Amino acid sequence: MAPTLSASALTSARRTAWFGWTMALLSTAAFSLAPPAGKAAIILGMDPTTLIALRLAITAALLGMTIAALSPQRLRIDRRGAWVCIASGLANGVGMLMFFTSLTRMHASIASMIFSLSPLVALTLLALRGEKFTYRNLIRLALGVGGVYLLIGPVGQVDWLGMFLAFGAVVTAPLQLLLMQWYLQDADPMTVTFYSVVTMAIVAAGWWLWQGAEWHDPGWQGWLLVGAMAVVSTYLSRLALFVAVLGIGGGQVSLLAPLETLLTVIWSVLFLSERLTARQWVGGGLILISALLVARRMLRVQWRRGAKRGA
């Protein structure tokens, strides 16, 4: 007979779940602000590489100071964990540079919709590791591809370089997440986040130096946007994500990925005056449906593997 929870334990579990979902929603909302804020900074004339380098440097410093003040032991990491963090941070750093560079050539709303295809790539990578690729996955893939077709337009001009950069980010983001899932399942999420962000900051700084290390004062508006992206969309969002994963699990949090994209589109329409055609709205809707279906599938995969480990 399965054990039953006492009333106090059940109440505590519900409170933990509600708090976890609250933190997950706050994290999702904070993450969704980054693309429109980055696009606004680029419109003001800020170079995307400088923008990312500043954002990640500030975030890495804030995370390091937070860990050092609250739990210095989290600064310790073994060699294997360090190498995985470096690999995942390298992938994510390159992807972030590609994504924000794509914003110089396309709307933030369209780039974010394309980026929401990343769960499909994650599912494909899982298939390479032995996960069964079913006919339902083909339906999810068809929805995503059809959505992209409608989003970028069956006719008319397409900025292919911008598309290439956006799709590059689609590939690198799930690679980072799956590396952590495969090799750092039992590692401390805060430690992993810190060293991954440090690697991402080094990647962005290295690319900035390679480009000539040009510096132009972004002005108070640019600094305000950089600060908002660093503090709200990266530092606070990752702390909230850390708490959410502890409370409800990473699989549950992944279900909110389509909501993040939807919020990004809303902010872009409200604050950047971006406009989408009816066909593009339909395409974006298909991509979001595909992403939600993939997230649900990923949740079942993670639950099944967790059950096997606990058996």
C-alpha cells in the first residue's frame, strides 16, 4: 500500500508547489523581457556583442557575490562538472551571441518564435541517445516546420542571414540543457549556473576583443536596458528558476517555454510597435503549440527516467 501524507505534510507540499509555480512564472516573465530590451538597445545604436558581454559580466559578478555571501561551498566544483559547465556555457554563449545579432536583422517577436523551436531540437537529440521517435513526434515536427514556413513568409523577401543566426541559437540552447541533464543530473544547480554564466561571459568578451574591442558609451538609456537585462532577465530570473526547479522540478518548468515566447511577442508589440500579419500570427501559434506538445513529451521522458532511478 502506498504511504499517505498527513494533513500538515500535504499542506506543506501544496505550499511548496504553489511557491515553485510562482517562482517559475516570475522567471518566465523576466526571461521574456530580454529580447525586446535587447532589440531596444540595438535600435539605440548599441553593438549586440558589447550588449551581451556587459550583460553576462554583470550577471556573473552578481551570482558570484551572492554565492560567496550565502553559501561559499557552492563555489567548489569537481573537474568533470567544470568541463561540462564549460561545454554548456560555450554552446549557450555562442547561441546568445547569434540570437542577439539576429535582432539587428529581424523583429524580436519573430526571432523569439523561431527560438521556441529549440525543444524540437532537444527531442531530436534525445532520439540520438535512444529515445523513441514516434509518429506523434512527427506531428510536432510538422507543426513546427509549418509554423516557420508561415512565419517567414511563403513569398517575399527573407533575411537569410538573420534566419541563419536565429536557427543557430535554436540548436545551441537545447545542447546546453541536455549536457546538464545527461552529465550533471545530481550537481548543484546554482553552482552549475554560475560557472556556465562565467563561461558565457568569457565567450562574449573574447568575441568582443576579436572584433576590435570598440567601445561607445551607450548613454543612460542603453545602460538602463543593459542593467535591466543583467539584473532582471538574467540574475533574478535564474535565481527564481533555481528555486522553481527545486520546488516543482525542471520538467514542469519547461512547460512554460511557450508562455515565455508569447510574452516576448506581447512586449515587442506593445513597446517596440512590431506588427505581424495574420499569416505570421498563425505560424507563430503553430510553433507555440508544437513547443507545448514537445515540452509535455519531455516532461514524461524526465519523469520516466526519474522513476527508473528511484526503482
